[in-house]
Amino acid sequence: MSRTSNLPTAKAPPRVRELRVRNFRALRDVEIKDVTPLTVLLGPNGSGKSTIFDVFAFLAECFEVGLRGAWDKRGRAKELKTRGVSEPITIEIKYKEANYPTITYHLSVNEESGRPVVVEEWLQWRRMQRGKPFRFLEYREGKGRAVSGELPDAQDRRVDIPLKSADLLAVNALGQFEEHPRVAALREFITGWHVTYLSAESARGQPEAGPQERLSRTGDNLANVIQYLAEQHPKRLQRIYRVLGERVPRVERVLAEPMPDGRLLLQIKDAPFSQPILAKFSSDGTLKMLAYLTVLYDPAPPPFIGIEEPENFLHPRLLPGLAEECRQSSERTQILATTHSPFFLNGLRPEEVRVLWRDRDGHTRTECVGKIAKVRELVAQGAALGDLWMEGFFGSGDPLVNQGEPVRQSSVN
């Protein structure tokens, strides 16, 4: 079903343009260029999809709870670093704000005596099209300098600002001060990321009453967000109901009603019945679709949304429509998803899909499906992307076809 989005438009949101990761689990050296507003990772189990997904979650948590918390949560260097390497973990993203040059953020982390240490952290951009890249923030193990101002330039004064500890991120610390607006913009960008692990079971809970603006990563506050939308954005909530009814027939509306004990009761009204049913008795698919639409139709969407395996608990025929909802929402926010579903792929374009596989050394490799010439030709003739994947046209990303190397004869270098 094709619909034209009539959501209000704003200035172009910040976008991740490139990602490079080294020494993060199976990601020995992975680079993804030309990241699209909607990017979907495809590959067999163990190919590295969830690991790339977790890179974004790790970076967001470094800003939310600190590097030490994000590091320890993942088992420290023993579990985080690529096996057999001594070099630090490195994450580098290039992102673009509206009306500003592309900024590169580089973070390298290693471990000393069981503690993570920021080996190197810097921010750079190229002010002029042909100019030399200029680092306006540069730190090593808690010591470094930064250039202040809205448009930091090589001619501006660098100020030494030591941090209290070598496991602190300079961008997180300096980004809280108004004299570093470009650093603050990056900090706001990353802390705003919403990497979801939505669970239908979590959405069935009965949280304490009280409106909340944004869905949690597990969806356990779904009732609170419905309450917030009903009170502050009723038209947006009606739109969610309308789209939900298109995707899940006979669903009319969702109710979040306070109970005498202070909890919220989430109920779903189906046609033609007069009384709603409790969310805990509703289907997993209905709750998952409602949760996804609540995230995608957020009145003030996060700048980046991560969704892992959206096909879980949803009927296959709903998935192309969900892919369409993701694409429309990607005009307002950037979306990264992982999938195993050919039905979800059927709603995508070749340039939006990255296929992953493990090479003979066990390290993740990736390629844009849009660079596979034969796939492009067949899609142009009307073929569906998921069908081509199931028929082996991708060459890699299929656990039963040619694992270890992609089909190079049909690829564009």
C-alpha cells in the first residue's frame, strides 16, 4: 500500500554518512560508506549484523553511562576486542549537520589493568572544499586541547583542557559547554540515538501512570507514551491508529487508562466489539507493530533509530508495509535495521541493503547490494529484492550459498 507522508517537515536532520570499525569483535576492519537514510543489514547468523548494531548502542551508552559502564557491560576487552589483536578498538563516524561541513569523529579505546582508556579521540572537518582537514578537538588519555567557537578554524586558539580521568570522553565532557557548539552538537546527536530492542512481552506490562515522551528501548513504557500522545498530540495518535488499522485489520484504537493503584492499563479496541481487550491478551504482532509505529511517528523523532529484526512476531505480509513506513520516517530520522526476512527486503531498494558475511579468517565483510550489477538490472525489470536474495543472486548473505566470498563477477568495483 503506497501512501504519501504528510508529516510536518523540518530542517534536514544530522546524518551518519560513513562508519568504520576496527577490532570490535568480528569487525576486524569494516567500513560502510554512503550510508543511506534507511540502511538494512542482511546476512546469516553470526555474520556481524548484531555486532554492527551494537557498535551504535555501545557508542550511545558511552555517552549515557560512561565508557566504563558500556565497556564492563560487554565483558571488557576479553569479549569486546577481536581475538588475537593487541591494537585498540576504533570507531570512526562521519556525519553531516545541515549547513555545516562533514565532521569526522574518531574514538580509539584500549584496556589497561582491567580499565578502559581513551587512547585517542578527535574531531575534524574540512572547512573549505579543497582545504586540509582540521582537528578542532584532540585528546589522548585524558589530556588534550580544543578550539572553541561556532566555526572552529586552524587559525583559532587551542586551549588545553585536561580531563579528570583517562576513561572520560572529551566530547561528552566539553559538549556540555556553550563555548564548544560543534562539540555540543555531536554530543546531542549521539545521546539522542534510539537503539531499540523492542519486546512484545515488555509492552504488556502495567507501568506506573504518567505520560512519557519517548518509548524505551524495550517498549516497557508503551502505555505511558500512548498516554502522552493522547494528551499532547492527539492528531498524531489518530494517525498511528489509522496506519495500525491498515497494517492490522480491525484494530480501531488503543487506550491507556490510569488504574486506582496508580498503574496504567493498556487496552486495544477491535472492531466490531464494543469493549477493548487488555494488551496482555493481544497478539505479539499487534503490540510490536504498535510499538514500531510509536517510534517511527514520534512527534520529535530521535536523530537515529536502530531496529533489530523487525520481522519477529509479524505476519510476513505486513513486512513490506513496515519497510515503507521506515522509508517514509527516514525523511525525519536515520534508520538502521537488521533482518533475515525476504518479505521485509521486498519493500527495500538495493542501495538501502548491506549484505554481510564472514571471510575465511572469521572476520566480517560487507557489500552494498546496489553494487551487484545483476541485482540492479533485475530490480529495474520489476523483480523483488527478497525474492532475488532467496534465489541466490546476492552470492553472500545466504548461509547455504558460497559462504566466505561474495559473487564478484556481477559486482561493480
